[in-house]
Amino acid sequence: MIGFVLRRLAQLVPVVVMAALAVWALVYALPGDPAAVLGGVNASDQEIEAIRQRLGLDRPVWEQFATWLGHVVRGDMGTSITSGHSVTSLLATAIPATVQLAVLAMIVVVLVAVPLGTVVALAPRSWPGRLVKGYLSLSLATPPFWLGLLLILLFSVRWKLMPASSRYVAFFDDPAGALQNSLLPALALGVYSGGVLARFVASSLAEAMQSDYVRTARSKGASEVRVVVRHAARNSMLPSLTVGALQLGSLIGGAVVMEVLFNYPGVGKLMFTSVNGRDYASLQGSIMFITVVFLLLSLVVDLLYAVLDPRIRLR
């Protein structure tokens, strides 16, 4: 197991370097001149050129990338040209907020996907199964940002139960305050992703219920609950686990609109501010964080496969 983890971590190194190159190239290709943005509308050409030299934007492209990558390896992602703070400190403030929001949204996803997917798999033609299918179709057709607006109108404007503008409150410091500020964006994110995962849960569980080992368990007199929980659910969990990990990554990386909508101080809000301010360093650091999260989630899924399926051996 340890050898497998070390090999996978070694394989991640060239992937991270290629991802860093892609991130840097995409951000570099964005229209606009950060030196002109930093100088302001009244800056002269000489002042803008001086800013470009100070930021190193006048150097060759390959040299700019090599310098940036070398700093990133040492943990230095540069300095934000809009706030003047280091990107590392900005991410250190924004990452806990985004992770807490993503975890809360993932809890919503699991609470939606597992029971509803199980109902569809075990009783697809019953009235609860048909009702759940209708709900899943509706959830997949509802954009998260539109649902977020509806939640704000209902819970913030009309009922005044939740704040329309959320702030980050650490869950372990104030659980009630954390839920009050994070629940609405978590619901808006989790309902759609829960509908996606529920379909995979239903499909995998329905297929497992038709397998030979399920018929064997029934023939031995096992109860239906034991058949579903002990035999079918565990074997149907693998594809759902993969989709669930991807959903968690998308919740972290795709929370930009939701964090802007609720004014939530996470990585998504930082990315939005960076794009508007042509703050290349902050934008590159935010995207690199999301990229590394996806790669690490892929490694975790591989390890969980071996735990859930004894047939898989990691060597």
C-alpha cells in the first residue's frame, strides 16, 4: 500500500507540472494588461512600462513561466497586484471557507443521493419511485445559481431567517453561525450534484440487485435489508464513489458563481476578484489549488477502491 501511494505521488509530479503550464498559459493569454490596471487610467506610458519591468512582464515568456514555477515549488505564489498581500496568505484565508462550504454541500449531496437513488433502484415503478424520478429530473434542470436566487428571496428577503450575504464562520468555533452563513449556498450547490449522484446510485444498485450473488444470498434465507446493505450496496458503491469524488471536486472548483452570489469569501470569490482586477498571480494560485485537489481526490478514490473491493490489490 505504501509503495503504491509513493508511486502515485511520483506520477503526480509531471501531471502537476503540465497542469501548471496549462494554467499559466491560459491566464497569460487573458486579454488586458495588469500593469495598465495597476497603474490606473491616468498612468502614462512610462509609468506603465516601469510597472511592467517591476513585475517582470517585459521578460521572455519562457523565463516568466520558469520563474513563476520555481517560486511555486518553494511555496511562493507571488504577490497580489490589487491587494498587495501574498497569494499564499490570500489562499490560506480563502481555502478553509471553500472547503467548509464544499463539505457541507457534499453532506447535502449524500443525503439527497443515497436515499433517493435507493428508492428508484428498489421500487422504480412504485409511486414513490416515480415521484423521486420526477424530482431528480427537476433538480437536474434547475441551474444552481437560479436556485440560489430563489433561496435568497425566500429565506433572506421574505422570511429573514438567513443572511443574503454570507461570511465565513469556522464550524468548530460557532456551529450555529457556520450553518446560518453556509447553509443556503450549500443547498444551492448540493441539490444539483445530489441529483447527478442519485442517478448513478440508482443505476449501480439496480444492476447489483440482479447479480448472481444477490440471488444466492436470498436463496440462503438472508433478509431483504441484509441483501441490500451487506451485498448489493457495497458492490454498487464503486462507480458511485468515483462520481461522488468528482462531484466533491466540482463543488470546490465550481463554487465561483455561488460564492459571488452570496458574497462568500472563498477561493471562488478570490478568482472572480482576480479576473476583474487582472490579478494574474492570485488567479493562477486559485486554479492551481483546484487542480491539485482534483488530483489528490483521484488518488484517494484509488485507495478506497482497494478497501471496498477485496479483489483489487495495490502493489
